[in-house]
Amino acid sequence: MLFSKFFTYTSKDIPADAKIASHRLMLRAGMISQTASGIYCWLPLAVRVLEKITKIICEEQDKIGANRVYFSTIQPADLWIESGRYDDYGKEMLRIKDRKDGDFLYSPTNEEQATDVFRKYVKGYRGLPTMLYQIHWKFRDEIRPRFGVMRGREFLMKDGYSFDLDFEGAKATYEKVFKAYIKTFRRMGLTPIPVQADSGAIGGNMSHEFQILAETGESTLYYDKKLHTASDEELMHIFAVTDEKYDPKTSPIPEKELMVSKGIEVGHIFYFGTKYSQPMNAFVLNNKGEKIYPEMGSYGIGVSRLIAAIIESSHDDRGIIWPEPVAPFDVTILNLHTNDSKCTQIASELYEKISSVKEVLYDDRDMTVGKKLADADLIGIPWQIIVGQKKLEAGVVELKNRKTGKIEELSPEELIRRYCA
Ligand code: P5A
């Protein structure tokens, strides 16, 4: 991609209400454009990151046999009347009338719809267990949208729904998704802290939030310090709660073993039994021909919020530092002197060759050296190849690591060999 053709406009002017680093940096890097309170347009740089995150999520969901779908964003109110949630959901739900005066809503979540699709197709126990998921836009009319895409009104969520024949099956599915989520977040360069959100009535903890440590997080976490060294198997059972649930009097962990940190909730998973399958009459016949209401769970990841969480946990004074697996590009080539024919020849050649193996943003814009270097640090692509007059005279270009700031000098040929060998 040529930067001169890439719809990305960096800026220093950002509104005063952008208080946290991720909000400020997303605006400065030209990733999002606000349309209304809590509602954003996602611009090319951000879309590339959303797609990287999506790909990682889908790969891990594939491995546990979940099926990707798109539910409709608009749902008839009838579905929610059936489950009994239509009135309970309150003002957060965006309610819509169509031209025939029919009641509709914009999906804030899709438990009802998943149950509806399930009941239309699955009639017998052989169809279980099964899991449907999507990555799609949601709308919740939050009272206080804030911190940019961190708490939006329109936001992108991965939402999954599972159906099992009995509690044991549902528990096994829940544990499978739990582990897949841990892997998913780790692959994005994050350290997830699974927090017990609800000590469910039936056997063990069956609701977890996945938190990312960050000073700007909205939740306060209390957790056993063993969590940092626990295996994936142990993670689910190590004490970790949010402040709403923490009571020093009943805490199973002595204070000196406890860590207290701020966190950002990037995922939330639930087991809820037959809460929807029963009222919506989504039954299947078991192997004895008896009616069974599937045991269900739902599993959410805040995909758009994740971008903000990743930035909160990986940035410095100069800008974003993308972890390689979610970076919008693998490497950026900076042609510092576009009017110098030697610089342009070398930079173009590097671009052509390296593009065949990596995703490259070639900064071919006619701008000052200072602006180019500042933009590259702001946008945060993990590797920068800097092509400048002086260094080229000495036969080298620079390879800079955005995270460490370390610069290596290499000849263009060596660099091509390194990437393309
Ligand atoms: C689980 C999947 C649910 O909605 N139903 C389907 C369940 N859970 S949740 O906790 O309410 O949301 C899942 C994740 O979505 C993110 N999220 C948000 N992101 C940005 N702005 C918002 N207003 C917002 N609300 C929720 C969170 O990451 C949450 O964990």
C-alpha cells in the first residue's frame, strides 16, 4: 500500500474530551471518525486491525467447532417478547418502527435470535452439541458513552451461543470456550485475567469476564497473585473478582497474596441453562423420544473495544506500538527524500520485493522528514525501514524496531535477503 493513496490523515488537533491514551491515539492516527456520541466510522487503518483481530478469533473458534454466521442486525420485537426480555431491557435498546408500524429493534445481543435459528433446524439430539457465532455490529444506547470506542453505543462484538443436551455437556462446552478465549487474547499479545463474574447456583463458576490490565480500566480487580504463573487448566479456578464482588471478610485469599489492579473487560462468557430454550420452546427429542430443552451459554468478545485495550496496554509518548499479530501492516518503508532519485529507486525496489512476503505501507508522501518519522511512530507499525540520503551514500538503510527503538544498519540487499530468503 502506498501511503499517498492510503486514506489515513494523522493529526495533532484532537478534542479535549479525548482523555485516555487509546482514544487520543486512535483520533491522532486517523483510525476513527466520530459521527455522533458513541458512534464512529472506522477508517482504513482501523479496519486492517479489526480484520487481524477477527481472523485470530475465527481461527480459534474454528478449532472448537463453532459455526460462523451473520444474524440480522434488525430483529422483530416478537422474539424478545417470547423470551420475556423485551420490557426488561429498557432504554439501552434502540427500538424501531417499520412502515407498517411493526415493532423492531437493533440487536444489542442475539440470544433470542440464536435460539430461534436453532429451533427451526435442530429437532433431535444428534444435532447437539452445537455452537453458532458471529462478529457483527451491536447497538446499546449507553447512558454514558465514553473513552472513544472503549464504551461506544455502536460497537463490534463477537457473540457465540452454545446448545448442549445436558448440564455436563454445557459445562464442557463452557470450559472449551474459556480456554479458546485465553488463547485468542494471548495471540493478540495480551495477558488476559479471567475474573469470576458470578458464582453460579449450579456447580462452580459459570460466568467469567476476561480483563486486560490497564491503569485506565473501568473495573478494579482483586486476584490471587498465583494467577500470573498459573497454567491454562488452573486459570479458571484461581480467585479473581471485581470490586463489586470483593469482600475482605469473606476473601479466600490473605491480603498479602492479593493483587489489586485496574482492568478493561474485553470478554464475558455465561452459562444460563434453559433461560431462553424453555420460554421459546426450542426443544429437541432425546434418544428416548422425550422433549429436552437445550442447556445454553453465550460468549462475548468486545472486538472494537479490544483495539482500544491493545493500545492502552501497548503505547508510548510518541504513539501506538502494535503487537505484531494485530498490526495493520508488518512493516513500513519511509522514503525520507522522495525528490532524490536514488532514495526513491531503493525505496521502491524494497517495497516491491518485500511486499511479496509481508504487508507493507510505503510512505511515498512528499512531506518533511520530521513529519514522516513522527507519523511512523504514531501509527505504530512494528518495523520501520528508513531510507535516507546520508545513510544511502554509506550504502545502508535503517531497520528500526518500533517497540525497542533499536536501529540496525543494513545494505538494501541484506534487507531483501532477510525478508525474502
Ligand atoms: C455474550 C455474547 C453479552 O452481550 N451476549 C452475547 C453476551 N455480553 S456482554 O458482556 O454484555 O458483552 C460482551 C462484550 O462486549 C463488549 N462491550 C462493549 N464494547 C464497547 N462498547 C460497549 N458499550 C460495550 N458493551 C459491551 C465488552 O468487551 C463485553 O465483555
